[in-house]
Amino acid sequence: MMHENDIIQIYENLPQESKKFSEQIKSAADIKKKLNFVMLNSDFAILSKPCGLASQSGSGISEDESLVGMLEIWAKEENLDFKPALVHRLDKETSGLIIAALTGTALREFGSIIRERKIKKEYLALVKGNMPQKSGKISMPLPGDAKISVSRWVVEKSFEECDLVRVGLETGRKHQIRIHFAQIGHPLLGDSKYGDFALNRRFKKEFGLSRLFLHSAYLEFNWNGKKISLEDKLPVELEKFF
């Protein structure tokens, strides 16, 4: 029920320009260069997000320092009448493919695709030690969550102290991959929250690994009757390990 002085915001329209936003718009050309578009059409954009860029604003991260904020500036420059909305999230420390809807219809359609698990997402991760077999499934709840989370994995390459694994998600909960592999004793290299801190320090000193080794490498879904499949190779700072 509406009351006097209530404020209604229409999500599909860009907000009124603020002073801060006006100050940022002058750098739109620079921002466009930083937005690494992998695929772009009138419905959505798929970008390759670098490590260190937050998906959205939050504690200590202003709007214009986030991917959402950069997309908003780009959208104004392109005269779009919709504020780009991320369809899913990636941790600040995770790089790789991420989808942004560019229309309200597309946002609702992606919502259905994700709820019905009709999207395939795969990640590449470097984990501590060698996995006990070539492929497997982790099926267990995350701390504080009664629901079962499921991650499937396949070993891509094995090394003396670690394995490169490709991980597919059947559920997509916050920090799922990082927590799952830590739970089974194979934490991700470079993970400052759930990882082996002593091993992280050694890999940073000896091999120059100064970030989380987790990359959103593959997306697949159907759009308007056509299969979309995209692969994003490892960024230079991770590819050098191979």
C-alpha cells in the first residue's frame, strides 16, 4: 500500500545524473577501453572481468569503482534507456566471463534460465595437492546453509604440488568453489580467505602468484533458439604457469 511521500523508482530507467556521476562521465572513453566485451548485442553483454574489479559496489567500494558502475557510464554514453544489470556475480578476486542484461526483458529471461539451471558455467582453478581421481563431484552444504551445494570437477593438468581442475556448478552459491575445495582438503591457490596461507606465500614468492587462481572460463546457454557458447582463456598472469 502506498503512503504519502513514498518514492517509486522504475528500475529499467537510468537514475537521474548526480554530481559524482557527472564528474565520472568525462572518463567514459577510458572506461569503455577497460570494459572487455566478449559478446555484445541489443539484449545483453558478456564481458571478461579482470581480477581485482568488484562486480558491484559495497563496503569500501564506490559505485564508479565497480563493474556495474562502469557499465552504467558506458550505457549513458551509448544512450541506452536501461541500467545494465548483472545476471550473476563473480568475486572481486575471480576473473572471467560475466553477463549483464541490457533490457528488462533480457533480465527476466536470464532469471528464468538461471532458476531452471539452463545455463552451463565452468571455471578453471588451481588447487593444492593432487586430486584422488580424474573427476568427481562435491556434494555438501556450505557452512551455515542447510541446502546441499554441488560442484563437479575434472582434472585438466596435474603437477607435483597442485592440479588444474575444470569445475562445473550445479548450484551457484557465494564462494561455493572456494569453500568446497577447502572442505575436501584441496583449497585454491592464492585464496586469502579459505586457502593454505603458508603455501600461498611460497607460491607468491617463488612463482609470482599474487591473486586467487579462479577463472570463469566457459558459458553456454540458449538464446532465442540459438545456442550461445563462449570460452575465455586464462589471463596472462595465470597462463604463465603453463
